[in-house]
Amino acid sequence: MKRTNRIKWGEIKVGVLVVFALAILLWVSFSGEGTSIFDSKVSYRAYFTNVNGLVSGAPVWISGVEIGNVTLIKFVNLDSVRQIEIKIRVKKEICNMITTNAAVKLGNIGFLGDKYVEIIPGTLTLPQLEPGGTIQTISSADAVAMISEGQKAMSSARKLSDNLTELTGQLKRGEGTAGKLFANDTLYYEMTKLVTSLTSLVKDLQQNQERLISSVEKASKNLADITGQINSKTGTAGKFISDPALYDNLRSSTGRIDSILARVERGEGSAGALVRDDSLYQEVKHLIIRVESLVSDIEKNPRKYFKFSVF
């Protein structure tokens, strides 16, 4: 019996299905996160003194997005700075961001993670870097320094957090001045009393202000009444200001007083004689001397003037 070598149609369909599935898996694996082998890419180079464990195949990022990978790492020892050359391939669609002042540096995925290459975009108005060109390098020492500064900042933040935790604990326990302020109700009650007193004081000030305003208004009204009387020539004040009789009386009285004073100065009349004639002064003076002499003699010889008898 002859053996047939014909392939059945069902087997062909299975083979086609398997090939199609493998193609789908291959496409998904290369076109998921990262870059695809089907993407058009452009190569560039950069030089470092130390790559700090960077390996071929490491990702290349720009603005946090993976756009290529490292294809070659080799020693060149061109000078003290350009000792290691790396080549990278990136998607052609982002080449407009790699201009003549673009830069490249090494980074870590976490503080102890894998290395990657970070491209810092250049100024878009500058010319685009030619394919195969050299991208200027930011020293890895700068990146390490930045990481060190970040670690110091985290350490400081941790210390600050610990201090805040300790402080809040003291506040809750009522320790220290601040803790007593927060935990002791005495301050609250004292502040409440103070607010009440201040409220009462403000109320009294408002009432006093109202009374003061009322007094000022009354005084102003009285002054207006007086001014009105003066203007209308009524009342005592009005007559005092506007009536000429008072002026005439004062003028007449002043004239009479001047006349009397003039007569006194001339020695006329009794008052003038008292003022101008000194004989009265001399008589009064002699009289006083005689009275003093008499009183002195009485004190010395009382029996001469007074006689006393008991029986």
C-alpha cells in the first residue's frame, strides 16, 4: 500500500494560525513600552569619564519617556574626560528635540536601580544635531552630587518630621509652655473673661461717646441760641452787645470817677484834704505815741490808775 505525502488542509490552517499568533506576540513585545524594532531610528554618540555600571541595551529617556536604547559602550581614552564612548539609537520622530545645545547624562531608576541615559532637550530654535553627532555630556559627578543633595534633603525632611512628631507629642501631653497653653483650660477661661471685659469696656466707651456727643450737641445748640439772641439784639447778651446805653453809662461813670480823682489829687474836699494834707497824719502819729506811752505807764504803775479793795 502506497504512503501519501499530501498535507491536509486542516494542518495548513493550524500552521498559518500559529505563525500569525507568533507574529502578533513578536509585534506586541516590541511595540509595547519602550521602542519597537520597526521604528525608524537615528544614532548619536556621547563621551563619559565613568558610566557607573551602564550596560548595552539600557534605555534612553527624554522627558521621562523611553525613546531608544544604548547600542555600544567602549573605551576610547581620547583625553581625561572622553575616556568611554557610548552610542545610542533614538526614534527619528524626536530628533527635532536634539539640537546643538542638547545634553546627555546618566541616571538611576531609583537610588540603587538600573542605569539609563537621559537626554535633555535643546533649544528648538537652534539647528538640529546631525545623525551620528556628539551630544554634550553632563558629568556623572554632577548627577551623583544631585543624588547626594537629594539624600541630604530627605534626611533633613526626616529629622524635621521627627521633631514635629516629638513636638505634637509634647503638646498632647501638655508638656512645656506650649503644651500647657494647649492642654490647660485656665487660659481659655481667662481669655473668655478678658474678651467679656473688653466687650463691656467697648460698650461703656460707646455709651460715653454717645453722651459726649449729646453734650457737645447741646452746647452747640446753646451757643447757637446765644448767637441768635446777640444777632437779634434780644436778651441780656443781645442788649449787652448791641444796646449803646450800657456804653454811655460806662462812659458817664468813668467821667465822674475821673472828676473825683482829679479833685482828690488837687486836695479839694474832705477826701482831698486826707490825701494832700499831712497834718492829719502827724496828729494821728502823735496820738498813737501818747497812747503807747500811757499803756506802758499803766503796765508799770497800775495802782496809780486803779485802786483795788477787798473789804
